[in-house]
Amino acid sequence: MAAALHQALVHPRRVRVIAEHASRLVPRDARVLDVGTGDGRIAAALAERRSDLRIEGIDVLVRPDTAIPVTPFDGRVIPKAAGSMDVVTMFDVLHHADDPEALLAEAVRVARSCVIVKDHVANGWIARAILAFMDDVGNRRHGVALPHHYLSAGEWSAAIARLGLTPARWDVGGLGLYPWPASLVFGGRLHVLARLDVDGARA
């Protein structure tokens, strides 16, 4: 029941809201690689809003019916040359990785301009429990790995510093992913949207 409600009510709003936010962050005329594309609907919605973009996707599990072309990868090494894409997007992907910072480093390697991330901030066990529940409802039926590797605010800061990234945009909370009253539990400061510029990482 929860999974069906998520698919019918939450997923369409999530696609629209994330695409709207991302459309304001991606540079013009960019070649974009969407890592962990899933059904491809967010990437497709982004392309609808930004006709100047060229978007392709990769995922560990390629679903039979995706909204954009998707090729498989192993979840660790992005099958692209260094600096071969202008932008890498990762929408609720890093917390599914065996090593989130290592996958973020791969995105930095591939991106010439920036990495755009929508993910979570988990400060404390209550936040982690809520996020794990959300993840299970939204992804278990698709066979997605659920290691629940959520980063705290401090872990995010440390990873960004180690990779030499510049947070040109770092928004925690206020994304509008859930309507009231669900937003009281599942919204708040559990979500982060970031544009991480790679200039420092190239130095």
C-alpha cells in the first residue's frame, strides 16, 4: 500500500520539483550525465525545461522502460573519460552507493563544470530512521541497493573539502518535495540540493 501511494502521489511531485530546481542550476548548452537515472523521468523533465541540454543516463539497474537512454555501469567507476561531460547530476543516488564519497569523486573526475546533487542530510538516529523508511518505500520494489549510507552535515563538509569542491549552491530543507502534512515528517532539513563546482578540484 505504501509503495503504491508513493508511486501515485509522491513520485510525480518529486520528479517535477527536482527538475525545476535542477533546471536553474545547470549551465547553458551543457552535456549532462545523469548518474543513477532510475526510470529517467527526472532527467527527461529537466530536458523538457532546458532544450539546450544534452542528457544521457547510467545506472546499475537499467529498467525496461526508461524516459531517456540509459546504459549500465558497476556503481563505482563511471564509464566516461575525465572531463568528458560538462555536468554530472546525481538525484538521490549517493546514499545508495557502497562508498558515497568515492562515487562523488568519480563524478568530479568526469565533470568539467559542476556536479549537481540532490541527496540527504542525516543528523541523528531519528533522521536516519525516517530516511531509511522513505528509501525502502520508494526503492525496494525496484531491487535498488539500500545500504542507507546517509551523510551527516559534518561528513558532507569533510567530503566536499577533501575533493576540493566549491559549494556554489547548498540548500538544506525548503525544497517542497512533499505536501503538507507529509512535509512535517518527510521534508524539513532531511534533504539537500547542491551545485558543487569543480574548479578547485582541478587545481
